[in-house]
Amino acid sequence: MTLLTARKVEVANVTKQFGEVTALSDISLTLGQNEFVSVVGASGCGKSTLLSVIAGLEPPTAGSASLGGHVLTGPGRDRGVVFQSATLLPWLSALGNVEFALRGEEGLTKKQRIDRAREVLAQVGLDGFEDKFPSQLSGGMQQRVALARSLSYGPEVLLMDEPFGALDALTRRTMQELLTQVWEKHRMTVMLITHDIEEAVFTSDRVIVMTPRPGRIRAEIPIELDRPRHADLIGTPAFHSYYTEILALIHERGH
């Protein structure tokens, strides 16, 4: 199935202005069904703004974003969002945080919500930590709960804004491997915003490189590396080639 016939998210000629500042300028892109795409670029290039437009958290000044052919005008449960901060409810356990997200699902009994919450927590490696509160969990574990919460209601698209940016290097690598494993299982469309080029290459089918503000798309790099992916891939010549190509594009002058 080609990307054209399997298109899931379409961004068409989107411009976003905040007062006199143009954050995004005439951006068009497509995310394919079940495709994993990362967006990289210099700080302030509009990466997070682009995610917010697709998430329905920011309306575009011009242009549109659509999912499955339907124009997006606000947030919806067809899209899950994971931010850099886990944003968990501190008075609820890990299980409670995920179950709480499921209360908007019609037709589910409390037992069904709890069973599903346990299932997705196990999928992100938190079996046995269901009763722990956020203050009792490490940063990486908190992000696992946030990921489980977004996965619990089965969104068509998962939007991730620097989800591992605040983690130490070892935990971040573990979370990157976990994310690819979860994606292999669920096969949803994922867009990951990141400053980490290694993370982008390791996780993605395609990397989108943005220009400095106003954000435009400078290049789209297909990542043709075998899956499943493991940490030893990072030391290979093919991986290094992608890394250096993307790094050069980020630092390239001009639009």
C-alpha cells in the first residue's frame, strides 16, 4: 500500500502566527497510516506548534489539518498526546491515572476500564507498579504511565512532544526502545517531536527537517533501516550516515 493511498493525517498549507510572529509558514505534509514520523529542527522552528495544530490545541491562521479526510477543529480521542511532562494526577495511582482517561469511553464498566488499564500498563513494562503514585515513580516510569494513558483508548494517531527530553541518557535510550516495541504492537500513526537526531533516526520511518523560524519543511528523509531496532544499530555506518545528513540539514543556512 503506498503512502498516497494510506494517508492518515494531512496538513495543507498551514501558517500559524502569534501576533506579529510567524511560527509556521505554508507547511504541507502527510503522515501515512501506521507510519512513524519524527520532526526535528532548531529550537523555535515551530515543531511543537505544528504538533499543537494537529492535536487541535492551536487553530491554524491559514490552511488546515485533517485526519482521515475530516478537518480537525479541536482535540479528540482519535489523537493521543504525550508531552515532555507526564502531567499525571498526583492523587491517583498509575492504574488510577490510566483508568481515569477511560471514563470517557462509552459502554465500559469500571471493571473493564481497570482491566484495560492493567493491560496497557503491562505493555509499557509497569506490571507490578499499578498501585504506585506518581511521586513514587521515576521520571521514566511516569512517562510510561503517560504513554499507557494515551494508548488506553486506542487513538488512531499518537502525537509526542519531546516525551523523553527531561530523562537521563540511559533512561531515554530504554524509553526509545520501548516506544518502538509498543509501536510495533499497536501499529498506529506516530508523530514525534524531538531535538535528538539519534532518537529521530532510531525510531522513525521518516524524518522531517524544519527550517528556523518561520518554520517550513526543508527536507524529508526516509529511514530505511530494518525493524525491529535495537541499541546496537546506533553504531552502524548506515545509522551514522543518516545522522550526519540530518545534522547538516539542520545547520544549513537559508530556507
